Amino acid sequence: MVPIRLKGSGFLSFFFLVCGIAVIFRLASPALVGAIELSPDEHEYLHKKETIVFVSQTRYPPFEFINALGQQEGIMHDIVHWISMEAGFKPVFLDMTFQQAQEEVLEGRADILTSLFYSDKRNERFEFTQPFFDVPASMFVRAERTDIKELKDLNGKIIAIQRGDYAKDYLESQKIMFQTLDTNDFAEATDRVIVGKADAVIGDEQIVYYHLFSNRLTDYVKTVGEPLYIGKNCMASRKGNAVLIGILNKGLLEAGKSGALEKIVKKWLGTKYSPRKSFLEIYLWPIGLAAGIILLLSVGGWIWNARLRSLVRQKTEIILRREASLRASEENFRAFFNNNPALMAVSNSSDRKITDVNEAFLKTLGFSREEVIGKTSAQLDLFVHPEKHLELSKQLQAQGRILNCELQIKCKDGRILDGLFSGELIESRGGKNFLTVMIDQTIRKQVEEEVRRSRAELDEIFCMSLDGICIADIHTATFLKVNPAFTRILGYSETELLQRPFLDCIHPDDVAPTMAVIQEKLRRGQKVINFTNRYRCADGTYRWLEWVSHPSIERGITFAVAHDITERKIVEKKQAELQEQNRRLQKAESLGRMAAAIAHHFNNMLGGIMGNIELALSERPEEDGYRKKLSEAMKAARKAAELSGLMLTYIGQTSSKFEQIDLTETCRNHLPMLQAGMPSDLILETDLPSPSPLIRGNTGQIKQVLTQLFNNAREAMADGRGLIRLCIRTVSAIDIPTMNRFPIGWQPQEKRYACLEVMDNGCGIAPKDIENLFDPFFSRKLIGRGLGLAVILGIVRMHRGVVVVTSLLGQGSIFQAYLPVSEETAVCGREPVDLSREFKGEGLVLLVEDEEVLREVAANMLAHLGFTVIQAKDGVEAVELFQQHQTEIRLALCDLTMPRMNGWETLAALRGLSSDIPVILASGYDESSAMQGAGPEQSFQAFLHKPFVLAELAVAVRQALGQIGILDESARQPEKS
């Protein structure tokens, strides 16, 4: 208050008299001045509790925060220190996020949370001190936004909220529908609003303003509307800690009464001046008080002397109490000094000699009190760097205080300790002294060094790993850090990978699965193991990566390792292709076995049919009306035999004479027949080179291949219009396409191949049908027997070649038959032997056949030729009959496939009895296939392929009896492939 002088009146003197009397009355009041008065229970609690652990928020300025030097400070830090000095306890401060701070107190690892708004909901879990600050909380948005003006505008918005903050409970109590973006503190929440990741932040005004002003962000954020609520800021402990809360309440009350609280607040928040008041507003109350006192003096003057004596007595009691309080305070300081775990020393500011040390000083450094008292630190050689200590001493002398300065100190035994020093210039015992405190941070330094070393090792592992390692933001889908292996795998530089979202590099088919993993697992804190996707490399190729990822929800990032499994994927693909190829080979093998078995049994049945028809025809005169019907039946049987032959051709079991063939000449000679039935709107183009490539094969079969390919191309033209192109060329083995090769698993054995190609622009073939094209009876057409392409495959297989199919639906097809080029020159074939003349035989023939119908037909045919026949149903019976009629039997006709003893075993047994007996072998299989069961010593004279007719039987008999020449030798040997 600024005093006011009144001129020319005795009123001023009288006014001072009245004020003096008022002061005396005030001093006479029974209020006590001094340290906090604690109850015995509270003293007992502090005596047992060596330290009180206070947990603060890392970033809650100006109430509590970590400054630029890494030191804790703020309003709450100063208040707690003041209360601890007055109450006589040792505080320990920890800092962490707001959510973690609450959890530490509730779980009992910390005693007091220094700042927490009171609410009825929180009161169920916490004990609160009396409120000592009112903190308004408001809405903050980006400066340019106009759509948020009041509380209801937050509906449907993303709100950035400090984890554990009361704002979330408040918005839910107001029925606001919002999406929470959790942050560690108000500064992070405000930054989320600035960068557009959140629409608004509900924050405590002083804390948000502190962040905005200290970082010059006021142009980016504004506050809207009135404060949503006024937070009652308290200190809090978990339930059941009422004694400690009582001590803190007494401390807060005393801090308010003594003015310490006001000084601390003024230190951090400054003074807000009000408008200057008028004279009347300033002095109205004192003048009224003076007038009242005058009236009281006139009434109570008679009690003046008695009251004066009472005041003197009360003043004396106050002085005595103050002296007792000072003694208690000094005792508390002495106890605090001696029992403090930190190293404490008092030294004279002028000569630097140590006047006092605590027990921790002596115990830690290993000195006795006598060795230290009266000595300087230089005499004790305490400091590793005395020049730095001297510099700090000068700073302490000049500024009166030093805080958190690092110095290394020597123990008596030579050990070096890392100390964190603070000091203050104090008045003590009539002079100025240095009070210094050292916290031993040797272990902390060792831990920090170990952490630094571990981090260096991790960095080395990070850089040396052969797998890609990265740190990524799971909200923005961007890389924050990648190791060299990652850049090597993908071929990008580190800068290129960090500059864009990693989703840009992912294969389009893998983007959706990758986003699902990020949203459903990583953002929920779930680990991801063995997730695979494809990343595009700098050269445009894709690499398969297998991921293991561990997210950190609090930091919004994930740590991931990517293993390059591209080679494994290639191997797996090849294995799948091999498995598919093996499946198709097994399928082709099964079809071949089935076709061979069907043909064999079909031929046996046809043999009975054709033989009986032929015998019936031979017994009917030319003019007989039934001959025509029997001839038609014979034609039908022959067509059925042709079908059976086609099936054997499919599996490559037909006997064919191979010779040198001019492929161009063969195709050119066959073209007129193919063109004869072509529609006029069908165009045929040819490219037939001269000289032509020569192949070794069967001319009839090559013409059959060409015919079937032309028929297939013509049927692809739905309206009879289009183009067919025939082309012949020579290619090297490496130029033969590998896709859609038939037979499956074929590999070239020669250097050069002749390519017979037929192309059409018809309807094309569906990809799923190409695999089945060459299966017997497979057809998508309504007409045809379905054996045309199967026969092509069988013929090409017999010629050691391959068929390649290329087709697109709606665009046409290309069929290419590759046949080995022969380096030999063309030769002329032998003149055929005339076997058509009539034959008449005589003598006994042994007929061995297990099928009764065939046995009877063959016996009748032999009898028709003039032979007498004895029949055996299997090899065992045949051997018995041969033994009985050995001298009479002129010839043996034996089936190969029989029960008990097959044809080869029967032949061997007969040769054992008579080495020169002529033998004809018969089978429904092709001769080359039938010969696979023979041994080299098992010779025979002729082979009959079922079904056979009478003329074929006659030729075989004449050949066996030596009446016509045998093809190669006097006795046929089984052929081996």
C-alpha cells in the first residue's frame, strides 16, 4: 500500500496512533508463527518413511516439467520442496507421462501424484489434498477453422487428449460422440491439431499456452468458446494414505498463510496488475476503521492499561514459542543433514575450509570426521579436476547458488565417483558458508554407459544384419529408419525410402492385406509374425518379403524385420510346377494303361466277331442274300478295329515302318486331298521350304497328323470362314517353347527339329481345356470321336517328338509338331511280297487260347485252311498235349496273355521239348509292346495282331512254315527298345 500524506491537520497524527494500536492488537492475537505442527501419528509416519516419492508429469509446464538441462522444476516442484523443509521429510521426484504417473501411484510404486484434477469418479480410487489451484480447460483448434465454436461442434470429430486426462470423462459425461487420439501430453496433443491429425484438443489453458508461446506457435492455434470446466488441481495418493494427505494439507495451509505459496506462484506466473483504484476506494475502509476505533476508544479507554499488560504477556509467549520453533527447526535441519543419503558438507566461504559434513559424506568417501574438519578440498585432494571445482566455487560465491553440476570426486581408497553437485550460499553462525550437496550418480553413469554401449551394439547389429530392419510410423505408413540391408534388397537409397509412404512400393494385390494387418493388428498393439507381401524394387521387379513386426502403441511406431524369401518362393513355384507336371504325367500314364487294356480286350472280342463273320461269308455262295448283311457287319467290325488301332496309336503301341521322309514333299502331295473338302470361304496359306528338312518316320502317320491338324483347324471356324496357315521350318532344340508341351515332361534329345505348324484364326481354346486336349475322347465339339488329337500325340510320341499348343480365346490357335531332323539321305523301300495267292495247308496244329470264343474261331479258320487242330485253354494244357502229339504237331499258334502259364513261358516250355517247332504268337497288344515280356532266347516265326482275318492268319502260317521269306531272319528275335 502506498502511504498518503494529509496537510494542515492533526488528523494524521491521530490516524497513526490508531494504526499503532491496531497493530498491537494484531500482535496480541493468539496465532502462532513457525514450522508445521504435526501430530504424533504424522511424526511416526515420517520417521518410518525415509523418503516420500513424488511422481510428476514430464511435460506439464509451468506446474511441472523437465527443463532444457534435463532438470525437474515447476510450481509443484517448489511447493513440495517447501513443504518437505517445513515438515522434515526427504522428497524424491520421478517424471513420466500422466497416464504412467497415475498407474505408479495406484500400484504403490510412488506415494504422491503432484497434479491431478478432483472428480467424484477419481475420488473412488485416490485420496486428494485440498484444491490449491483452479485450472481452466478450453477447446483449441487450428487458427483457420470456423466449424468448431462450442461444445456440441465436437460431435463426430477427432479429439487429441492426454492419456488419463479428465477431459475424456468430461466429454463422455456431456454425451459427446467423438473419436479419441491418445497422446502422452498436452504439447503432443496440440501438435497433432497443428499438423491436421486431430480436429481439436481439450487442454489446460496454462499448459497449452506455455507450449504455444515457448515454441512460437500462436499463429497456428486458437481457443474457442468459454472454458469447458475449471479443474480443481490437487495432489493425490492412493486410497488408505490419509496420514500423508493430512501432512500435505497442513503444509499447503501453512504455505498459504506464510505467503510462500503466493511467492512460488508469482515466480512462475508473474503478477497480474489490476486497474488503479481511486483514493476513496483505497482509503474508505481505513478511514471507516479509524472512525470506529475512535468510538471504541471513547468507550473502552478505561481498559487500556489492562489490555496493554495482556499484550506484553502474549508477546513474550510468542517470542518464547518462536525460539522453541527455531530450536526445533535447527534440530530438524541437523537430523536432515546427518541422515540425508546425499553427501552434504558445510565450508567457510572465505577460506574454503570444511566446517561440517554428514555421515553419508564420511561413509561414502571413507574419511573420518577428524581427517576432514578444518581441511580444504584441495588439501584432501577430493576432486579429479580441481580447476573445474574452483570455477564452480567462484560461480557459487558470485551467484549464491549452483545446481546440478557434474564433478568427479576421489575416495580415500582411490576410487572415482561421479557426483552431481548443488550448492547454496547460506548465513550460518554469524557468517557466510557454502552448503554443498552431492548425489552419487556413479551407478547411474555406469548404467548410462552400459545403455550407450548396448545401443551401439544394437546399431551395429542393425547395420550388419542381412535381413531388412526398419522402424515405421503405423499411422502415416512411412519408414522412419531403415538399415543398409533394406536398401540393398530393394535397390533404393535410404532417402528415397523415407520420403514416401511404403504402401507405394507394395504390389497392388498385396496393398489391401497389408493395410488390414496394420489396422487390425499393429494399431491394436498385436505382434505380426510371418506375414508376406511383395515390394517393388528400384529396377521395377518385385521381391517377396516375410515380416516379423512388434508395435509400440505409445509411440505410434513398429519395429520390423523383413526376410527376403524371393528365392524360396521361386523354389516353391518350381516345386508346384513339378507336382503339377507329375500329376499330369500320372494322369497320362493312367490313360495309357486304360487305353491299352481297353484295346486289348476290345481286340479279343473283335477277333471272335470278325472271324465268325469271315467264316460265315466263306460258306455262303455269292448269290446268297445274307452275304450283303454279313459284309456290312464285317465293315462295321473293321471300323471298330480301326478305333482300337487309334487307341494303340495314342499310347504309341503300333508297329510302323520308319524311313527317310521329305517333310515338304509329303505335305505338298497330301494337300490336294485336304483342299478337296474345304469350303470356298476358307483360305489356305502355305510356307513349304525347299530343300525340306528330312525326318525318319512313317509317311502314312505323318499324313494322318497333318489331316487331324487340318480337321481341328477347320472345326475351329464356326461359320466356315477364316484362314489356315501351314508352315514347315527347322529350329534348334533351345527354341522349342516350354509352355504347353505334350507329352508332359518331354525334353529334346537332338540338336535340330523340323516344325510342322498349323495355324488358324478360329474360336481359340480356353486355358483350362489345353491340359485335356490330347486325352482320349475329350472334345468340346458335338461331333467327332474325340481321338483325333490323341492320335496326333501318339504318332508324335512314336517319332520322339513333341506337340506345342498356343491359343487365345477368340483369336485362334497354333499347333506345332516338332520332329527330330534326320541327317541320313532318303532311301528306297523294298518291293512288297505278294501274299495274296490262295493257301492250302495240312497237318496238325496246336492252338493255345484262353478265350473260348476266340479259340473256337481260330480253330475253325485253321480248319478252313486245311489243318487239323488240337486245342488247349492255357499253357499247362498245351505242354501236356504237345508231349502227347509231339511227332504229329507241325505248327503251334499261341496267345501271349493267359492264366497259369503265359505265352512266353509256354514258348519256352515248347522249345525245351522241341527246339525247331514253328510258333506263331498272337496278342491284342501291338507287337512292340507284346515283346517287352520276352527273353533274348525266346524266338518265334510270326506274330499275329488281334483281331485278325483269315488272310492274315494264312500269311502268318506260310511265314512260320517257311513258305515265304521272313522279314529279317529265319527266326524272329524279340525286339528291344
